[in-house]
Amino acid sequence: MLWGIIGAMDDEIDLLRRKTIIKEEFVRYGCTFSSGTLEGKSVILVCCGIGKVNAAICADTLIQSFGVDRIVHVGVAGSLRPDLECLDVVVAVDAVYHDMEPGVLIDYFPHCDRFPCDPGLVSLASSVCSAITASQGRRTVTGHLVSGDQFINDRTTKERLHEQFQAACVEMEGAAVAHVAYVNQLPFLILRTISDSLRDGAILEYNHFKPLACEQSSRMVCALLDASED
């Protein structure tokens, strides 16, 4: 079993690289793909960069060039719920674009606009992440995730997205990874640590909590791999 692990920022992947026994590295499309062993599992790690297109390129490369069997997309996100605070965790049950015309992906290929995460991976991740967050006085929830090519910094927009999509969190890459995995019929999982709350001034919280959120994300991936039977 070969795991593909994607993060949007160097901070999200560098911590995992340090824990990985790296055997080879490959550069594709300006991104470094690190192949090795993490928690006894075969992995390929990559930092995709910010935004949906970058994420889609790396997800497709993991599948077409490296033949991964599943993808885990990990990183930070903004809360869309008043009960989700910084360093809480969202295990996504599905992902959707919030900046695409409604109905387009239903009427045209791939005739799906909510891309469901693998139920088995969601269940395993929920258990693993709950143990980590509970030890820190935080919480893990499952919920819907929305993605778009913009950093959402104000409460009004976050409340609108929650009302429209019933989503738990917002970020900039997950739906693109989910889209690519879905059309390739590949199991995938999205894990998001909250870096900024529903309150206004998200950028200040983000800058403060991002390093802590990245550290927690790396712990979650390691624990997930360790708990996996394959």
C-alpha cells in the first residue's frame, strides 16, 4: 500500500519529511516528491503550493506517475462554525467548491459536486485524531469542507458559506484534491486543523496558530499511518 500525502505549505510537509526515512526524491512540475517510509508505511510526500490548480496537479501526479493507492490531504483551515476554535480538527466527510457556479458539475462531467471522502479512512482518522485533540483539551469533528481560491478573512463571508453549504471549515485546496481522486476512483481523506476561528481578524489568528496547527497536522498523519493495517 502506497500513501500519497499532500500539504499546501512547506510547513505542513517539512515536519513529516523530517520523520520520514527518505529513499528517493523526484521533481515534477516544480514540486519535490519525497518517497520513503513513515511509521512503517510506504509514502510519497509533496508540498503542492497554494490554490486549487496546484493541488490538482500534485494529486494527479501522485496517481499517474507514482501509482499511489490512497491520498491524504492535510493542513490548516478556517472555521465556519462558532463551536470550532483554533487547533480543533475537522475530518472531512466530503469536499465542494464554494467559488464555482452551482450546478455546473452536476450538469457536466463528472456529474458530481460533492466529492465524498473514503468512509473507512474517515472513521479511522476520527478515532485517531480524537485521541490527539482530547489530550490537548481540543475536539475533533466530522463535517463538510469547502474550497476556493481566496483566503476568507471576515465573519460575514464565513457565515454565508456555512449557511449555503453547511460546511465546518474553509480552505483553498481540498476540493481539488478530492475532485482528482474521485474521477480516478481512488480513496482519499482530508484532515484540517483549525488555524483561524469564525471571528473577524482571521489573519491575525492564522499567523499565530499556523505553526501549532502544522505540528498537530504532522502528529495526526503519523498516528493515522501507525493505526492503519496496510
